[in-house]
Amino acid sequence: MKFAPSVYEHAARFLNKSPWQVSRDEEMMYKAHAAAYEAYRHEPITIGIDIYNLEAEAYGATVDEPSGNNIPTIGKPLYQSLDDLLQIQCFNPKTDGRLPLVIRAGKRVAEQFPQADVRIPVSGPFSIASLLLPFETLLIESFSDPQKVMRVLERLAENQLAFCEEIHNAGLKITFFESAATPPLVSPEQFRTIIMPVLKEMIRNISTLTGENTALIIGGDTTPILESILQTGAKYIICPSETDQKAFMQKMRTAPDVMVRINMDPQIIAYGEWPELQNEIERVLAIAAERHNVVIGTGVLPYDARPETVLKIQEYIHSL
């Protein structure tokens, strides 16, 4: 059984630096993810720290420096209405924000580890909109004017293609993240009618560009929207720890060709003692037992997760 920890801000721990420091510096970004890979040999390697901020920052939003080892966040929405957001112009992935930084760091990791699967995170349009607008405005408009919301998402998705092309031209792969579009904030019906069609088109465009199947990462309680997620055409998805994982995997029997990463609870991984960790591993392995296309994941590893614990989990899973 393959073990695939999700290493973003946790990579900064390997340099004894804060996520903020590593997120702003190409050299540290490269060294942090290289050090994490040398320790875990995990795949894919997703280059980034605060992965959902990249595009919003490239559009002009400001990422605030957090205290301690907390994760950087967008401090203030750049727009106040859907009409404002509909006028948005595409960023330049060669120059804007930290997009060039993460691509350059990714290329350096790929050069050092040519056998590794190195990827750049690309945000879904709803997740981008949730950072560029006040989130409550986006949710209210999803009820009151779903067609306009859909037009906004289509505009943002279209703009993402330039970023995807830059990643592909750099010889790197893409993982697509859309975790803001999750129940209960978004209803299953809203996901099916507003968000899913845009994701489906974007995944089709990415797959056409790269010639490969596209991974779609949506966290949260996703069992109620699983049928719609599968309709996007994604061939790699996650079964989050926050959802009813048994029910999720029962539904997945209709899609045996899709790879599923079943996530353990990252809080148990970060802070649990070994008996609790062992129980969590065995719980997830039991859920995974009947499926061929499956790997075991961690959810997003917190900064505070102890590398020796992650390695012990990896050793235990491989021993089984």
C-alpha cells in the first residue's frame, strides 16, 4: 500500500523556518521541499506553502504575515461585488506575484530529483473567488444570482489556463485544488449546477494541454457531492478525513478507474501518541482494503507534525 503525505507548510519545518519565510523565498522554497522529499520520498511533491493564495496575490490581493508558524492568509478582499470581479484581467504568470517563484523552485526540485513527480498547485475558480470577494458575498450571490456567479467562475477558470501553460512549459505537472467549494458552505445542488460544469471544462482543458489525467483535490465533507466530482472527469481525487469515508468509498465502487487517496486525520498524525496513530492507520487501511486504485494520505500535514512520526507511519504501512 502506497503512503502519500501532503507536504505544504510542513516543508518549512525542515529548514527550521516559519511558513511565511519559506513562502516568500525561492531558495528556501526549493530547499524545504527537497529536504522533505529526501526524508519522506513522497509523491507527488506539490511545491508551495500557502497554496490557495497564489492566484489571488497575482491578481493584486495582499497576503498578510501571520504570527509564529501559522499559515499566511489574504487579509482583505480585492473586490466587493460580482460585477467588479467580472471585469478582472488575467495576471501574467511570468511576472506576477509568486507564480514565477513556485515554478522556478519546482524546476529546481525536479532537476535534483528527476525521477520524482513534481507538481505546481493550481486553484479552482470558486476558491479564487472566495479570496477575491468577501466570502459571505459569494455565498449569498450563489443563491440569489447563480448565473452571474457561474460567469465569474468561467472568467477565472479561463484566466487559469495561462498559468497552466506556464507550468506545462516548465516541464512540471499540475494538481488542481478546489476545497472552498465544499458542503455545508456550498449545497450539493449549487455544486452540481454552478461549480461542477466549470470544473469539468477546466479539467478537460488541462488534460488536453498536458496529455495526462488531472488530479482534483477537494477537502471537507465531500460525500454529498461525490457524484458531481466524478462527473468532472478527474482521475485522482481524495477521500477527506472530514467526510463519511465508508460511505464515500462505497460510492466509489462505481468508478474503479479513479485513483483515491484516503486521508488519515492530520491532527492525530501531528499530536497523537502511537496507539492512537496505529488505530487510525488500521481504520483507514480497512476502508481501503477492497480497492485497487487507492493510496493512503495524511491530509495537509501541519507544520508541527513530527517527521519521525510521519516516518514511523510510513514504515508501519509498508510493513503491512
